Amino acid sequence: MPFESTKKKTDSHSHVFYRKHKRPKPTISHGEGVYLWDTDGKRYIDASGGAVVVNVGHGVREIADAVREQAAEVAYAHATMFTSHALEELAAQLAARLPLPDARLFFLSSGSEAIETAVKLARQIQIARDQPSRYKVIGRWGSYHGATFGAMAVMGKPSMRRTYEPMFLDMPHIPPVYCYRCPFGLTCSECGLRCADALEEEIRRQGAETVAAFLAEPVAGATLGAVVPPDEYWPRLLEICDRYGVLLIADEVMTGMGRTGRWFAVEQWDITPDIICLGKGVSGGYLPLSVTAARGDLVETLWEQLGDFNHGGTYSHQPVAAAAGLATIRYLEAHNLIERAREAGETLGRKLREAFGHHPHVGDIRGQGMMWALELVADRETKEPFPPSAKLAGRIFDHAFASGLIVYAMSGCADGVAGDHVMVAPPFVVEIWQINEIIGLLREAIDAAIAEVTAGPQ
């Protein structure tokens, strides 16, 4: 459907405060499936689901209708005063799928809020257990958990922490599970899960009586780029947490709701965390919505010992957002999109390896389901990254975007400063022929960006 341009690209006269103010931003018009169009009629393949958010695809009428119908009935009711049918049904549908016994769900608007809620919940559960000295939450370097102070204290992305470090109470961190760049300089055959044992060492170093929880992404998200751990890693973490009375929090904001080819990434290791955080795909991007889910017995203990949960938010448990989430679940199931993410994801991974497996500047190809990443290196043998000054990830994004391809390009994966990777995580409705087009355009963008970097000053 042709659209005439009605608005100019964003410029210096815009009153909108953008995060990346120098990047020109076309005005979005509409979307359908894996595509977006701007008001100039240019088409983009959304090969990253935005920020790995869009799982069901753009332009799903069933979700839009559900949002409209709920908003027409009632748009807002404060969570301390009312519940809603949409909220109760969404909670029931998620609880039936979550790998948590008798799950209890707290609804918010963003992944950052879900993490903040999980951290507060872990603290209050430990108090309810008569363990008031437990307040520390151990995180991992190379992780992202959100933009609020509590989330930043636990996350391990130096570039986003550095400015604000004097303003929050920092938390302990352990090295990530990152086999391509093992923090301990070991190989997979000899490591003995050294990265998992680091958790026990840190708990003992801090004093188990001070540690409330351990928080990590089941599959590393945007900071490291789709790093899948060895199969024994998460069961070992759970065993360590249980032994020391530490709550295990799984950050499934990016991986949950089918992104790895299962409803939740932790299912592949058959483990039961204490708390799971969801966001992004829980509403498919149609409205801001996130969830902090906990084991029912833990919440019951909190209620019995402390009464109410000391936390809240104006837009928590929002009925219109809940309607979007419920419609998203129904669409995922009606179209078998979780299974599709797994099967089409295997094809995506295979085609990425075929296209880039021998590329002189692609060091690692990793991922699972509909969540993959390419790590770019200056030298494949030494794994030396390109210098940060080259801004390779940004160049790749710019070249891809100019050709109508949207990818999630990030920097800092090697050591927190250097290292570039590109994530490919399209909506689950992507077709094989569209995957081929994505890979072709991505190859052109990578080669063009590297040619600029290696050409040097002109």
C-alpha cells in the first residue's frame, strides 16, 4: 500500500529529547509482519524486533482490537483498589506456563521495573524468613538488567554504570559464562564450569548471611550477544543457591515468551528459579508491560510475616496493557509461534553459519531459537577486537538501516569497552525467503563497515 510522505525526518527543531539525538530518524508510518514503513514509503525489514521485543510481528489486528476494546471499557484502575478480568486472565494464563509452582505475578511497565521489583521482593522475602542481614544481590559482568539505580547496581555493563556509580549502592559481580572469551582463560574441555563455581566463591567471600539473591540472564542478552551457556551451568547455579539459602532470579525480559524457542529459556535445563522477570515479548511490543513472577510459597511467606509487599507503581497491573498481553499469548498459541521460533531459528542459525562461518572478521556465531549474534573481530586467530574508536557496531547499523535492514548492533562485548557484535532476532513470523534477504543485506552492511574501518584515513 503506497503512502505519501507527510512529515520530514527528525531534525534539530524537534522538541523530542532523544537518546541518540544525532542519528536521523525517519517518521514511522505502519508495520506488518516483519516489515516497517516510514512516511516516505521506504520499507525496512525488522530483523531485530526493535530491541528484541517484537515476537508476534507488526500489525496484528487481534492485539490492536483487544487493546481498543479494553480501553473503551475501562482504561485505568489503581491496583490497590480494583482488579480486572484482563489482568486476572493474563495472570492465570502465564502461571499455567511458567516453570514456577503456584506462581504469583506482579505487573509493571518495563523490564527495568520488573528487575527492580524482583530485587525488592528478594530482600523482603529474606526478611520474612528471619534473615534481615541478607540484602546483597550478586550479578554477572557482561549483563544488562535495566536503567533504574537498583537494576544498574546489579547489571554488568560498564558503559551504562560508570556515570552513575557514585549514586547507587553497588552489588557484587562474578565473571560471565562466555566460552568464546573465557574469563578464566580455559577451554570448554578443561574448565569444569569454573564460571559457575565463581558464584559459590563470591557468596562465601561476601558472607552467605549477607546475600539475598543471584540474578542472571539465562541466555546473555544484548551486552554479550546471545551467549548460550553449557547445559550443566544453570543446574549448578541452582544447586549453589539452594545450598546457601540464596534466591535465584532469572532475568527473562529478553529470552522469555518464546524468543529461544521455548516459552521460557530456563525450561531447557529443567530448573525452577525462585523469581522470573519478563518484559519485551510479553506484550509483543504493543504496549509497555512487564512481569515479576515468584513461587507462590515465597509470596505466602512474605504475606504471613510482613503483610503487604512494600512496593508499587501508578501503572502497575494496568488493564489495557494486560489485555495486550493476553491477546499476545493467544496469538502465539493460535499460530504455533513458539514452535516456529524454534524451527525457523534453527534455519536462521544454520544460514548464518553458512554465510559467515568463514568470514575473516566474524569470530563467533552464537544463539538459540530466534535470537542470534555475530561477534566481529579484527583477527580471527587471536580474537582481537576492532578498536572502540572504529565504532564498528554503529557503522554496521547505519549501513544496514540505509539499505532497509534493522539489526541490533552493540559494542563492548570483549571487555566492556572493545568488541562489537550484531544481533539478529526477527519476529517469529519471519519466512525462510525473508531470512535469506536479511542475511544478504547484513553481509553487505558488515563488509561495507569493515571496508571503511580498514581503509584508514583518506
